[in-house]
Amino acid sequence: METYTTLTAEALCQVVRDKLEMGDVGGALHAIEELTTLSDKDPVQNTSIITLKSRYAQIQQRKISGGLTIEQELNLNSQLTDSILLFLTTVNLKERVISDQERVISDLAETQKAVKLNEETLKGNERKINEIDENLDKLTEKLTLALNVEVAKERITKLGECWEAMYIFENRLFRIVKEFIEKLLEEKVKEPDLKEKLSALGFNRGLDDMYTLLDHKDVKLALNKEGLAEDQHAALLSQLEEAFEAYYDADLVLEKNKFWLGFDIYEEARRYHNCYPKFLKQYREKDYAACFTCLKNQKEAKGSIENSIKRIQDNVF
């Protein structure tokens, strides 16, 4: 017949306490079941154990289903721990006298069991640490990606602000350019081909339409050989100077968002935008051909900016 000592019971009680300190409530309940084999058969204690195990199972089930916050879980486990410690004080242990040899064997068995429990605990902690490291790496990766996406979105917003401000100015300028060419060519504007190109610039007001118009043979000839009457020149100059208020507004928007544009896009945008003051200077000097020659790099710069914006949008969307 197997015999026990109070030392065996005390060791099991310590195992229960150790398990609770490590937060292993399930392990503590298992040790309590072993402990009660040393006590007198007591229906009340058996009922208490069943109740404790049931409470633990409910906590685990709610945890798995996601129905508990971390704070709630800690609070319930703390209450259950207090109940287990209180239960230990009610156990009526058997005291039996055994031989020294049996005591040594019993102590050795308890030591081996404790070592095994510590090894299992260590392995369990290592697994938890590895899981935490893996989850931390995944979280860091997700946070980095989310941050990059938010930065890219903000860049697109700022690019849009800059582009909108420049387009407002261009819209006003291209209307004046259209009027300038109409006054420069006078009757020749009635030619179908030229009239169509002027109409395109009037509706779209884009660089492509302007370059197509400036490439027309009659326009090239007029820019190099003909001029405007003094009153026409002065009237258009007044319109240009008024339109350039929008240019300076766009210039401020560009500078304000320099950080978000980044060096490459800012340099291209600046090269593109800086063509216009040269246009105004040449017009003041009545060098009409030079007005449009100074824009030769503008189309290339615009294409570079739009390609950069598209790359950013592709990375976000």
C-alpha cells in the first residue's frame, strides 16, 4: 500500500503556490487534485475542486472566443487564485509515519517531479517568448507598411495642392496666349486648320495644345516677323501682369510643400514653374518669338513630374 508523509503534502502545496505565482492556474488545479489524494475523503472538498475547475474552464472558453479583455482576464484569474489559496487552508491531510528509506524515495520522487515541472515551465516560457518575438516582428512590419502608406497618401495630397495652384495660373495664362495669337494673326485666324488649333487651346488649355498651335507655320512666321500694335501689346501686358498674381500664389504653395514633394519632384516642379517669368520678361521686351522659345523645357519637366506622381500613386493604391 502506498504511503505518504506531511512532507509530500507540503511539497504539493508549494507546487500549487509556485504554479499560481507563474500564472499557471491550470497547473495549480492539477496539483490540487494530487494533493487531495492525501486527505480524508470529503464531499465538500470534492465539490469545491469541481467548482474551481469549472470557473477556470469558463475563463479559458471566454478567452478563446475573444470575449475577455486582458484586464478582465487578469481580474478573473486573480479571483480564482485567491479561491485556490483559500481552499488549501481547508485540506485535512493524512499524517503517516514511514521509514527513512521510503522518505528518501518519496523526497526524490517529489524533487524529480518539481524538476520536470520547472523544465516544462521553462519550455513553455521559451515558446511564449518566441511567439511574442514573432508577433512583434509582424506588428513592426505592419506598422512600417502603414506608416509608409500614410506618408505616400500625404505626399499625393500635397502634390495635388501644388498642381492645382499651378493649373489655376496656367488656365488664365493660356487664355491670354490664345488672345495674343488671335491679335497677332488677325484675318489668318479664319483659316480652318489654325482656327481648329486655337479652339483646342481655348477648350483644353494644355501644354500639348499650346505647342501644337505654336508649331503652325503661320504662327511661327508671325512671331518672327510681325508684332502687335502698341495699344494691343499694352492691354495684353496688363492682363498678363494681373494673371501672374496666381503664379506667385502657386509659387508659395510649391515652397510650402517642398518637404512633401521631395528633392527630385521639387526640382522638376521648380524648373517647370520657373519658365513663366521668362515668358513675361520676353513679352515686355516685345520679343514674341523668345516668349515661346523659353518654354522649350517645360513640357519635358511636366512629363517627369507626372511620372513621379504616378509612381507614388501605384505604391499606395
